[in-house]
Amino acid sequence: MQKFDYQPPALPWLDIRYKDRDIIVINKPAGLLSNPGRAEDTHDCALTRLQQLYPETLLVHRLDCATSGIMVFARSKKAESNLKTQFQERRNDKLYIAEVAGIVKDDEGTVDLPLAADKQNPPLQKVDEEGRKAVTHYRVLARREQSTLLALQPETGRTHQLRVHMLALGHPILGDDFYGDEQVQKARPRLCLHAASLIFNHPWSGKEMHFVSMAGF
């Protein structure tokens, strides 16, 4: 595993896709933290960038630093509580696009493997029968010469779930410098994982909201 060297992208500084009095939706670039870490040099993140413009912004959910795509933020405690409840009760719908190593044989399938923190190698996670339930559905979008493009739909939201489940499937995500071997890490300049679609109910009106962002790989 490579040492974490945080150099967040400056362009785009913020890709805001939607905002109203209750929520803000952005398309987070790869390489930008969702929220600050413990180290001082991790203060620059999606949350703090938004708070510079909208100080009331609150974090609802996270994407890994290396993962790009759609995120929703709240602009009030009431909206935050509503949205977090939707995420916790799995009343939202998330779809990711990933490019994985090798050719996935089955057109679709499910990975149902519990996950837990790898205490010997933080912040990594691992498959552990004593861990928390984690379920990921996958569907082949395209088979390339030495890789496969997949649509991934997680039922649960465990840390690094998609990355560990694809590794367990035998097809690690290309560019993954946490779980991939040297060949996988060097295959792409970034982690090929993108939060392409997010559906949730608006915290005030209850209207279904659907946001989409195309993957760049």
C-alpha cells in the first residue's frame, strides 16, 4: 500500500449540480476528501469548500477520497437528520461504475461477504465472518480486452465495501492503491470507481430526486 500523499485537485474547485434551501448536490472529483481528516493538511475537502460559500453545510454521507461522483449535503439540521435516516434505512438508491481487472464471466451476480476492519493494516478492511453484513450486486456493462466495466449497486454502505468485494470476486478495481497489486495500481492513474447515480427523497417536499454523473473511464 502506498503512503497517503494528499494533494487535492484545484480544478474543478466545486462542481455544484444542484442547490436549494435544504440540500446541495455536487460531483466530487477523485482525490478530494469528503470531510476533513485528523491531519491538518486534510482540512481542504468537499465539506470545507462548500462551507466557504454556504457555512451551514452539513455532511450526510461520504465517498472515499479516490472515488469520484455524486454527493448530497444538507443545509440544516432537519434536512441532515432526514437524509441520514434515508441512508441508514437504505431508502435511497446508489449506483457506481467501476472498471475492474480481468474479464468477469457472469453477466450479473451478488457478493454477500461480511466485512470488518483489518486491525493489522489500518485503514484497510477485510472479509471477516465475524464482521458486519455487506452485500453488493454487480452487472456487466462492457467487456474490454483486459478489463470489465461493471455497474455496482451496494445494499449496504460499509467502508471500502466495493473495493474489497471486487477484490474478493477476483477482479480488483483498476488503479486501487489500497487493495490492488502493483500491476493493478499502475493500470490506471486513478481508482476507477465513480458514484454515477444517486436517488433519494427531498427532505422537505418528499419528492424523488435523481442525479447522474457520467464516469470518465
